[in-house]
Amino acid sequence: MSEEKSGNRQRRRRRRRRRSGSGVRPPEEPSTATVSEEVERALARFSAKPRPMGIPKEIDPPPRRIDLRWRINPVSKEVQRKAGKIACIPGEFGFLPEERVQEIASKLDDLPITIEQALSLRSALNQEKSVYSHSSLMRRANELSRRYNAGESVIALSKRFDAPPVNTFRAVLTGRGWTKNRIKETLNKNPSRLNKRDREQFELAESVDRVSSVNQTETQNAAEVFERIDDRTNVHEQDIAVARARLDK
């Protein structure tokens, strides 16, 4: 009896899977009317009064459509891998001095990639390392704290574990038993509460870290400017994308 029940359950499962597979609906495409309305709304920005910020009152010569072919220069994954090892070294998360930029450029002579592309690749790789190294740092927070208390600097730890210096310093504080709120409040608002060595190490970490810096003033100011522009012109990314698609036709 139990075997018959088991066989019935298996058959029912198979039938359910077949029904679920046949019931998948393709994604619905936006209607022509909706797209047209979005295009018209996007193009209306250029005739709005007063003119949106950034568009001059008089444009000389007047705007006209220009068709062109944009020559692209894609970089293969193999070249990215080789260039990444040159442009992105462990523990280097800040601005590069001119000497270092020239050093990178000289090492890229044999690769089909420009120095600008290599620096852009470096920035992307550093951001990626910042994200993926976080959990590893937190798991080794006690070890980081012990090494730091034994005299190893935050910069040395950053190079050893290939993680942004500020994130490394946060992990050191976590290893001491500090909570996230305490770390956030102290580093953002009251760094004076740190002891002398901690404060010196924290300031040094911030000075060489452009990936996970605590001071987000520049980013915040840029966001506020964008919000003011957005409030004034009511421009949205979807509208801009639709307008560009219309101009590309």
C-alpha cells in the first residue's frame, strides 16, 4: 500500500512540473501608445519654459541632426586580465601619482589598451574588491585586530589582505567588539574619541582610500545638485533613454 501511495505522489509531481512549464508566459512588450507618449514627454524638455538647467537660451548654430558612426575600441577579457595585474596592485586604493600613471603606461605598451581604459579598469576592479573582500575581512576581524595591536599598520594590513584601508580599519574595530553603530558614529561624527594611534591610522587610511572613504561629502554634494536639477526639469533616466533611442533612429 505504501509503495502505491509513493508511486502516485511521484506521478502527481511529474504532472505538476509539466503544467508549470507550459504555463510560462512571455514578457509583455510595451504598447506603441505608451512608447510614443514617453518619447513626446522626453522631447518636450527641450521646448520647456523656462529652459532646463544646462540648456542655453540661444543656441548658435541652431540644433540639427547629425548621423555618424562611432568607432568603438573594445578590450578583450584576456587583455583586461593582463592589464588588471599591471594597473591594480594589492593595497592600492587611492589616487595615483603621476609617476605611477607613467609606470603603468610604459608597461601597457605591448597591450591593445589605452592608459585611460586601464585606469577605468582599475577603478572597477577596486570597487569589486571592496565588495567581495568585506565578508572575508569580517570573518578575520579578530586576526586583524591582533595584528594591529601587535604593531602592524592599517596600510600594511590593507596590502596583506588586499582590501580598502578604511574597510580594514573598520574590521580592526569590529575585532575589538565594537558594534556597527558605534563604528559608524565614531568614524563619521566623533573621530576625536579614538586614541592617538587609532586616529592617526584612521586619517592615514582615509587619505589613501578613494573606494570606501568615510567622507562622502563630494558624492553627497553631487547627489544634491542632481536632485535640484531633477526637481526643476523632472527629467528621468527612462525619458532620456527613450529620447536617445529616438535620435539614433
